[in-house]
Amino acid sequence: MADTRQLYQEVILDHNKKPRNWGVLEDATHKAEGHNPLCGDHIKLTLRLAGDKVDAINVQGESCAICKASASMMTTVVKGRTQQDAEQLVQEFRNMATGKLDHESKPHHLGRLTVFSGVRDLPARVKCAILPWHTLRAAFNAVASTTTEAEEDPMHAPIGGA
Amino acid sequence: MNAVHGVLTTRRDGALDVERIRGDFPVLRLRVNGKPLVFLDNAASSQMPQAVMDRWLKYQTTQHANIHRAVHYLSETATAEYEGARRKLQAFINARDEREVVFTSGTTDAINLVAHGYGRKFIGPGDEIVLTHLEHHSNIVPWQMLAQEKGAAIRVVPINDRGEVLLEEYRKLLNPHTKLVGLTHVSNALGTVNPVREMIAAAHEKGVPVLVDGAQAVPHMKVDVQDLDCDFYAFSGHKMFGPTGIGVLYGKMGWLEKMQPFKGGGDMILSVTFEKTTYNTVPYKFEAGTPPIAAAIGLGAAVDYVNGIGMDRIHAHETDLLDHATQEVNRLAGVRIIGMAEKKAAVLSFVVDGVHPHDVGTLLNEEGIAVRTGHHCAQPVMQRFGIPATSRASFAFYNTMAEVDALVAGIRKVQKLFG
């Protein structure tokens, strides 16, 4: 549990206070809402794909610091990347947060997102950190296919809609 | 010997000897994150004294067999102990008759029993069920399910900004279509103590029976079902220092006799053929299958334990804790107490400006302090106050003033971090 304090470090507190790319895109090509019924976290994600690249991405909602900071940092990292790269990050972030990826010994592309690694010791907060990422995947998939992954998703986070 | 007698738990000045009482609760010696555990999540589930654990062990070691079945020694002993526990519960809530105490798996189960046993028989299309805005989901959802099935309607008694029911509005909601009033004795989310006696009398004037959700009341105050004159009273063992998996539905004999069984099975019958079953008498017709015998006997031991301390003394100590906590938290700039009813049980719900309750909870845990964060299974209450969640400190008689101070210091630390 020594990681709790590490989790609430400056970068997370800063993104919580001043979330980046906060708002709703008027000309979004993809959107989804993420909801965590356990704690009431609720976020709206809108993004614009230009070709296969994320040209713009916004998040807005009500949530705890972990979820808000995760969403904010996600937007800064995903912006300018291809959908494929972003989806790879979703998987890696999820694996890190659930303890399936040892970010210190295994290769990954998470960079500074490893500040969230401490949530793996806080089972009740894993969902907070993952919610924005699941919502991102739901936004992509709502167009890529007609089904969302909500049903098979153990975190039952995203409610997709395009 | 355990400090279960009033003489041992009382200081010379008449106040509670909390330190001595804490010695009866092994879990309170735990350290969490290197700090002494400060357990302030009693409204969700309370801790168990050694005496209850010992009773459970004694039963399991020397008295267990199935009840109401065989003629052998153990079965007769188990039956006697189980029925003895029923009489302890009867005395605890001052029911007229021990048969008015039905063992259930908890409050939720007890309310569902009334929804099926009373509701499905006596509530029909166009009928109305009156609930307060303070109800826990367990006193909302069973009635919604019933209303959907029967074409009945739910009517909600509004509350004011302090978290108190509006009695005039309540009276207006009672009409010839009203078939049941369901109200919580104490709000789990806000701590409001409802004027249940007055509300029951108002319902009875219109001939409407009343179910009281007493889960949050029995650990904190003396409850007398005859004085309240409620038709049904539901509560859980694990919120009053007993085991999980056991609870009580008190029902007036007249209603219990008229009600249909909820679950079918063994022990709830007098005779069975493939053509017809004759049901057992009250309360057995509601206790199908083998009940949690050890848990029921454990709950009886929990009753003995709190009686040994005295409900009046418990209430007085908890009132001191709540007053102190309210005063100290009110002093913190940027912290708002949700629920400021004039009459409250020892529950303090609060929100910290700019900090989500889940972050508050995680950071307080870092200090060894256990509070509940979230909607407390009372989402309508959260909606009424326009907030997604609160942090909730809920006290028991084993909590101390020093623990209240630790909570306040913890909140200050959270505020500093989020500064």
C-alpha cells in the first residue's frame, strides 16, 4: 500500500486540477460515454479521426482524480497517434493497471502513463484509471463494428454510441 | 472474562468505559498501513465482539445438528438454542409474541418477504406504495418490481435540504389507494432519524400498514415495536455486532397469518402431497429450508452483549461522538456535511470541495481510517442533493473521541494534498 501516496503524485494532481483537452468536440467522428456505476464516475469522450490518425480528442465529465487525470493524460498521449497505436495503448494500460504487465521489466509504449501503475495495489480504484481507456476503445469500435465490448468487458465500463 | 456486563463497562461517572469495551473486539487491535485501524464504516457492517464469536464456536463445537427435525440430543439442543435466540430478539424489540420474529438472511431478505408475502397478495392494479426519498435501494427496488408486476404505483415522500421528510406532504400522499408505507427508521446515507411513530399513526388513521427498515436504527437506539405500532420491522444482524447472513422480520401476528409464504421448501410445511401442501404456522411458514442456525444463535449473543452495555448508554456515547464530529468537521473550510437533520443517528456524510469522495476514501485509508465512499445504495438521496457520492463516517459505541480527531486530521491532510 506504500504506492498510494505515489499514486497521488504531482503529475496526477496537476492533471486533475487542470485537465487537458477538457470539453466536447463539435465535429467529432467518434464518441462514447463511460460510466462506472459503482462510484458514479461518468465521462463523455469525443474524437475526430483524420485518416487513421486521432486529429483531436476531448473528454468531459464528473469523476475522481484518478479517472480525471487518467483521461487527461490519455488525450495528450493519444492525440496524433493512429487508431491502431491508440488501441495498443489501451491494452497495455489495462494490463499495467490490472497487474498483468510488469512495466519495469517488460517492453511497452506507456511512457509517463506508468504513474498510474500504483492502482494495481488498489483493486477498488483500478476501474477509475481504466474507465477513460475503455471509453476510448468503445468510441473507436462503435464505428469499426456495430457491437461494443461492454458485454465481454469485466470492467463493464463503456456504453458505446456513435 | 468478557466485559459484557454493565458494571464492567461503566466508569464511575456513568459514562461508557470505551477502552475496556474495545478490548472485546479483537479486530480493533489491527494496524492498517502502519497506523491503528480507525473503523468508521459501521453503517455498512459493524465489528463482532469476542463473546459472539465464542458463542458461534460453542454452538458449532458442541450443539450443532439440524433443527426442528430429529429426536436426538443434538437436534433438540440446536432447536432449543435457535428458538432461544428468537426469544432474545423478541425481547430486544419488545414484540408481543416470539412467533412475530421471523429469521431472514437480512434486511433485504425481510423486505422482499413482505413484498412477496404481503405485497403480491394484497397490492393490485391502481394501488399505491408510499416510500420516502431517504430509502436505501433495498426498500425501493422490491417495491418497484412488485409495482411493475401488479400495475401499482410508487409515491415518494419528499425531503427538505436538511434531509428530513416533509410530514405535510407525506399526509397528502396517503389516500384510499395506498396499500403500504415503507420508511426507513434511520437514513443510512444521512443519519436522519425519521419520526416513525408519528408517521405510522398517520398511516394507520387511513388504515394503511407500515413497514419500517430498521437496519440503521437497532445498533444505535432502543427500538420498541409495540410502542412504534409498526406492522413490519426489518433489520440485519451484521449491522448490530452479530454475524452476516442473519436478520429479522418482525411482523404483527395478524399480518403474518394472512400473508402467503415467500419461499417454498422444507420446514415451512405441515404436510405435502403432489396435489396439495399445507403450510406450517407462523413463523415457520416463512423459514423454508435449513436456516443459518449458528448465525441466529450468534445474533442472540450480540443482543446479550449490547444489553450488557445498555442501549441508553450506547446512544448517549454515540451522540457525544456525533456532536464532536459535526462541530469539528463544520470548522473545516471547504467541507460540507450532507444531512443536517435535527434528529440524527451517529452518521456523518460529507463532501470535500474539489476532491471526489473516492479520493478522500483512498487517502484516509492511507491513515488507517475506514470510511465508506459512494452513493451508499441510496442514489435518490444523492440525486436530491445534486452530488454523485459522499464520504461517510458512521460510528459505533466502540469508537472514541480520539478517532473522531483522527478523521478530522485525515480530512485536513487530504485538503492539503489537493490544495
